[in-house]
Amino acid sequence: MNHYKKADNILQTSDTCLRLGMQHDDFRNAAHALIDRIIDYQVTVPQRQTFPNVKPGFMRSLVPEQAPENAEKWPEVFSDFKEVVMKGLTHWFSSGFMAFYPCGGSYPSTLGEMLSSAIGSLGFSWASSPSCTELETVMLDWLAKALDLPKFFLHNGTGPGGGIIQGTASESTLVTLLSARDKAIRTLLSVDPNQCRHDINKRLIAYASNVSNSSVEKAGKIAFVDLRLLEADDMGSLRGNTLLDAIKEDKKNGRIPFYVCASLGTTACCSFDNLEEVGPICKKEGIWLHIDAAYAGTALLCPEFRFIANGLEFSSSFNLNPHKVMMVNHDCSTLWFKDSSHVRNAMTVDPIYLRHDDSKSGIDYMHWQIPLSRRFRAIKLWFVLRMVGLVGLRNHVRRGVAEAKHLEGLVKTDERYEILFPVVLGLVCFRLKPDILGKKNANDVNRKLYEAILGDRRFFITPASFGGKFFIRISTGSMNCSTGKLDELWKVIHELTHQLLPECNGVI
Ligand code: PLP
């Protein structure tokens, strides 16, 4: 009781300070100064060392063991941010960052994040914050049209389709897998209601290629669904015959094929599954076809890259991450359903405290995703689409591809290296050719070269392997990548190759 009285007194004397953590004017001053620091960061980040010189656990000795009992002031807190956090940051916007795939970002998107965080509105149902839902449905339609997706994905199309913003591609894959499973089980129960759901679940089988992202395998693990990773062809593409053979074999063994996750732009080598072959098979077999285009999907903004999605009309769901190449900050992963009733069937739980009068006409996104609550992510997408514009975004995609072509040209000038996969978008995969390495193991030497580039610290890159070959992948198109920086990288690779293999000198 005493505690409540004390708290009440404090609230009366220092109300704003307690509720907002700072006084209005202190926040105004700190925020204005922080914007300046953010701009300074953006100006200097291209030159910053990409990967920090720290080891696991470095932070323990720099911060207290426990949270402070009493409130601290902003200058102290921000000073610690600079001393403690900046020390161990990987600078994803550094010009030397060429690892994974790029993470999006831009000033319009940052403004959207600031507003979303300040408003703190959670639009899980239409009624919980109507603008959150309404802006999201409009943005998903804008984007579907800009990408030239099939019309059945539109909210305001004639069918039951529509889109949602999920946090990540991993969640999108899991949500579609769970929706497809629910659909398959319902269909089988409608034929024979006496079957047991769990017995059906045991017989279900899903497919993806062995080059698909790790998140696809993870979705199978979480959903407790058998997921078969099928052998991609030499170019990393899942082909129709491979899928058909697997389906036939599994059906013979009493299994029920129900879901395929096809990739457009795999993480390892930016390869593309053959939707024109896989799609008709899924259609004939009544299998849900999900498309993971987390990275490559943004390229569909450019008409010249739309060929990568030939066969998209066969898909049941489609996902891409605007937080990769679309200049939107993490997290923003757009997912479209051809028929949204399936996800709602799989996800809807209906307690009284979530009901509202407009649930028949308004969308309740809580029934389209795993969490209940959700951030207002559509603002940042809206700001980027309006302030960069489709022309600006297309130029951004094209710049990344031009950079990759530039690097491909450099690699091809030196016959000691080979390009392993066609350079279609912003990824170049190469290695030292086995035939110049004599008796040395090509994978070992290429791994050493990769480790040497990473150890040099000027560039942050990631390797991959496919078909038993270890290779180096260079991802272009990040915010501050440039052809000049790729020239620098190529020089570093030359130097390090020379140190590693002094006997194999090449010409720059
Ligand atoms: N799919 C592909 C093809 C990816 O490249 C990635 C990440 O790079 C993912 C899925 C996972 O994305 P997320 O981190 O949004 O789950």
C-alpha cells in the first residue's frame, strides 16, 4: 500500500518525466543533437572498418552487472553508447560490407521508423488501430502492382487474395507452411472426417531445393513437418523432373505431398528455381507453391529482370524482403496470398477481448501471422515508395547489378579464377580454379583465400558451397558499395592470392 502512495506522489510531482523517461525539452534537445550524430554517421560510415576488432564477451567488462536503481541522464547514457556499443558494431552500411545480402536503409525509412516508434500503435486487429491496417493493405497493393505480380495477390482484386508485412522471410515461410498444412488437413478431413489430424500430419511431406535458405529447413523443423531437400541442377535450380520423381516416390510410400518452397535468388549463389516447370506440377498435384524471393524479389520492379519470375502465376504465396534491396530498414518482409482464407483458417483464435464490430469488413492481421501484436511497419514503406519513387528504386537495383557486372568483368580478366554461376543480379560467386592449384585441394586453398580477405579487415564477405565446391560470394548493391570499392577489393584479392600462392602470379 505504501508503495502505491509513494508512486502516486512521484507521479504528481514529476509526471512527464516518469511517463516519457525524459522531460519534453530534454528530449527535444537530445533528439535534435542525435539527428546530427545520425547524419555524421551516415557521412562517415562508408569509410568505417566493416568488421570490429572484438572477441565474444567483450562487452561484459564495459557495462555494470545490473541495471541502475536510479535514473541516469542522457549525456552519460549516450556517451556509453559511443564507448561500448560502437566498439563492437559491424557497419552494414560501410562501403566494404559485401557479405550476406545487403540490409536496406534510407532517410525516409528512418523517418518512418521514428514515427512508428513514437506513435507506438499496434495494429493487430482493424479496430486496434485502423490506420495501421489500412495503410498496410494499400502499400501491399501498391507494391504488388509495381512488381507486376499476378492480380490475384491484390486486396482490391476480384478474389480472396491480399498481402501483409511480416517481420522476416523466415516467418513468411513458416506462416505459409502452416497455412498449407491446415489446408491439406481440412481437405482430407472433408473427404473422410473419421481420419485423425495427427495421422494425416505424419504423412504430409514438403519440398524445397538443397540450395534453399536455411530458414526453409527451420520452418519444417518448427512445424514438425518432413521437408525433403531436393537436388538442384548444376546451376542451383530446382527442376520439374526432380520434383516429379520425388512426388511419385513419396506417394508410392503413402506420403501426401502438400507444399513446395521455390526460391528466386538463393542465398548461396543467387540461383532461380524453374517455376515454369515446378508450377504446373504443383497445380496438377494440388500442392501449395510458396515463392521465397527474399532478396531477388525487389528486382521485379525493373521490367528487364521480370523473366526471373516466369511461372509466378502458379504460386499460392509470394514473399520478398523490402528490408534487403528496397531501401527500407529491417524489419519489413512483404508476403502475399492468392487466397487469404487459408492463413486465416490456420491462425485464427477468437477470444472475446479481440472481437470488434468491424471484423467482417476490416482486415484483422493478427489472423495472418504468428504473433498477436505487430509494429506499424507500413509507414516506412510508404515513405520510401513516395520519397525515393519507383524510378529511384529501379535505379538502386540497377546500380547493384551494374556493380556485380563490373566485378564479374574483373574476375574474368584473370584466368586463375572462375565465375561459378551466372551473374544475374547483385551477387558474384567465384573461386581459384582447381587446375592452377596442382595437387592442392581447391576447397582448402579457396577457404584460406577467404579467411585471408576476412582477416585483412578491409572487406566483410561471406563464403558458400554448392556441389562440393567452396567459393567466395561478393554481394554488391549495399548502400555505399561502388565500382571503385570493388576495384579496391579486387586489388586486395590479388595481393592475398599472391601471398598464398607466390608461384601463381597473375596480371592485374
Ligand atoms: N530467403 C533467402 C533467399 C534469403 O537470402 C534470406 C536471407 O538472406 C532469407 C530467406 C531469410 O531472411 P530473413 O532474415 O528475413 O528471415
